[in-house]
Amino acid sequence: MAGFAANFQFSDIRPEAVHAAKRCLIDALGCSIGAFSEEPVAALRRLASRVQSEQPATLFGTRTKTSPDLAALVNGSMIRYSDFSDDYFGTETSPARGDVGPHPSDNIGGIVAAAESAGVDGRTLLLGIVLGYEICGQFVDTVVLKSNGWDYPPLHAVSTALAGGRLLGLTESQLAHAVRLAIVPNISLYETRVGELSQWKGIAGPNGSRNGLFAAQMAAEGITGPANAFEGSKGFIKQLKTPFELGPFGGPARTLRIEDTYFKSLPIRYELQTPVELALKLHGSFKAAETAAIKVFIDGRSMFTRDEDPSLWDPRTRETADHSGPYLIGAALVDGVISHATFTEQRFRNPEILSVVDRIEMIPDPDLEALFPWTMACRIELVSFDGGGRVFEYENPRGHPQNAMTDQEILDKFHSQAGRLSKERREGVVDWVFSIEKKDDINQLFELMLQD
């Protein structure tokens, strides 16, 4: 991995991947601007603003500067907070079959912080983003984590250690130590994403990126890490019971993983996009008074049953609501829309919606699991009180690589998220990102993200 990161050049990035990286960056920036005023983000911003650095990085939407690792945490959490940021689950050939889908844009906060503190140009920043997505995607393709009870932030720690370390000018040997210093201290529990979810749900991935950038900074100062961090007798593979071998990396003649990014059309957990999009289509014909049961058939790894996690049928936090299949399907059927209001207590505690939620049964389907992730399919059966039923099927939500968003849809999503900025500033951000490789200085981007 260190060898790939040290030798990867801008000339190795296919034109399709250059364009894909711009789409990922503009999508991430839109998500970050949209979350600027959310209280957990504001709390992190207060924390970071108390720290100064000789090689600082900027907090998005402000002129406040802090240490690069704290900027990575705050800016990454802004991107991640609303659960509207991109995802990656692999392709039809990925050995891990989409076991875990970390948000690769969780790394962007750390990569941008490294780029700013190192004073690199836009072309180099873009190189770092493509590199971070490639490393993260390599792990997603080959490593099983969630099924063994582990969370994905360590993947971001390694991705940012390598991408950020490359922007900081680390040698191949230093990059190898950065990987070791990123992975050994930062193994994370999947407890983050079960039961009643806390605000940590949206911070965990960016914190992995923060730890990765700090690992790169330590390696730059000559600090070494355990030599056999992955393959040692007490290393990652043995301790996490997750053997894997690295697959090929992308390059000039091979698709880079950033080209297969999964974008979101709804601000909810990615695996739930398919059934919720289907429920939205059913809204006009759905009659709660005539429906006794709602059976949702879906890939078993993408859901919990009521016995496994009853809190999903009774959400009491915003974080639980945006990860609850039963609630989101119920809200889609009743309201016909998923919006910011969906995640307010007024809606996720609404008796009418909860009455529908109580009739929902999540049923794992092995046939659908066999298709995942390259085909994300579901089936909803509406059972009436007289025993009759209607069955509806749907696959690949808008934004899935096999049902890709157009550039205009990505831009429309950006503008809808970035409404706190004037139209002139929003258009300025778009123009800057889509000409990023021509920019000698990335600081103009931070100025464009300031509210008038």
C-alpha cells in the first residue's frame, strides 16, 4: 500500500476518474455546508477553535484555523453529519461482497487539511482524494469487518494516513510507518451502529481520518510503528479474524475505485435507499386503514429484525431515525417525502407513522443477498386485512453506480444543501471544483465557502 501511494502520479489518473473525483468533492462540500449549523458540528467547531497550530488548517465555512488533525475531524464530521454523503460497497467482483460500506468522503476532511497545511495546489489535492478513495475501496473490496463485529473507521485511518501522508511529502518508508501507526491504535467497535444510536455515529468515520492524518504527522517526525501490524501473530488479521489479500490497484489502464462511487439521493443509510425509494413510489396508493402488514424483503446484511434491534421500530434520536429501515419506510409511505423534517422528533415520534412502522416486518432474503452489492434489490408486500396482498419490486436506487446520477443531479443536490451560501458563492464553489487541477492555491475554496 505504501509503495502504491508513494509512486501514484496525477498522470496515472484516468480522465474518467478526474471527473469522478470532482463529483465526489462537490457532493461532499454540499453536505458539509448543509450541516454547518447542526449542534454536534458546532460543538466540535468550538472544541477545535481552542487549538492553534504553526501549520494550521481551516474549518469549513469560517476563517478559523486549528491543527490539521482537528480540522480533519470537524470538516469530515460536517460532510458526514446528515448521512447524505457518498458510499462505496465494491463491484460484482469484490471478494468481500459489500460486507462494509464506509463513506469514502469521510477522508476528504483529512485530505484537505493535509493539503492546506502542506501548501499544495489543486492538482495535488485531487491526487490525494483519488488516492484516498482507492485505498479505502481496496479494503472494502477485500476485508470483512461488520460481520465480525468491527466498525469501519480503521479503513479511513489507513486511507488518510497514505493520502494525507503523500501530500505531506512522506517517503515510502514513512508512509509504511504511517499505515502501522494508523491501524494498530484505532480498531473500532460496531457497537457504534446498533441499538439507540448516538451522535458518535456520524463522527466515528471522520475520527478515523483524523487519526490517520495524525499517524502521518508522527511518521513524518520519524516515529515508527509495529512492523507486522496486519500479518503479525497479534495483528489485524489474527485479532479481527479477517484474513484478506490485497487486490490490484487502479491506474491508467484500470478503473479507479472512485469511478464506482455510490451517491445518495436520500439522506439515509445507503442500504435502505432501495426500499425507501420504493416506498416513496407507493405513497399515492398506500392506505394505512386497509393495510394489516408490510413485509419488506431485503439483503440480510443490510437490516436488523425486530428481535435483533427493537429500537429501530421505536426511534428516539435523529441518528436512529436515519438508520431505521422500518421508520424510514413508514415515513415514506405516510408522508411521501424524506426531508429534514423526517428527522425531527415531531415526525419520528408521530403516532400515525409509528402505527404504520409497527406493521412492518423486515425479512432477510438469501436470493437478494446473493446479488448484493452490485444489484441492491428489495421486495415489498402490502398485506390487506382481508388477506389479500400486492407485491412490488425495485432495484438500484438513484446514485448507485448502475443507476448513476447525472452531473446536473449532483449539482442540484449541492445547491439544495448549500443554501446558506449566496447563489454567487455556490456557483463559485462549483466553478472552483470543476477547474481544480488548474488552481495554484486551494485557499480560495475556503473563502468561497463563507456565508455573505
